[in-house]
Amino acid sequence: MHTKKNNHQKFIEYIEKGRFVLPYCKECRKTIWPPSDNCRVCLNSLSLKNYKNKQGKIMEFFLDKYTNNNNANTIMILVKLDE
């Protein structure tokens, strides 16, 4: 049985491929962080928006080696985007 990937999983996969995408609410016109499947404002489903033309800087990167419920490491990245 194939399970549908959530936006957090897709976000990590895109980062690993060198692509920067973020969940985006078309209804509210807002980028949602941290990655989520639903908008915190209107609760609509989110799409992933490509930020390939944005410039930014990784401010902090954290990898926690403990294993969580999904048997995966926890990665935290703080990024400042130039608007």
C-alpha cells in the first residue's frame, strides 16, 4: 500500500535535490512555515511553491541524530529569504 507524502516529506525531498519549495496557501496568498498540509489561517490544502529565483542565506542548520517515530533524523534549517 502506497501512502501519500505530506508537504514536510516533499519539502525534504526537494531540498535533497537542490530545489527550494515551500507550502503556499493560494486562498490567503501566504507562505506557510514550518511545512504543513493545511493553512493555519483558513485550513485550506496547500500547494508547494517553487522559490528557485529567490536568494537567501542559511542562518542555522541543526541535525538531531535521535530517531523519532518515523525512524528519521530531525533536521531544522533557519533561512532568511531576500525579498
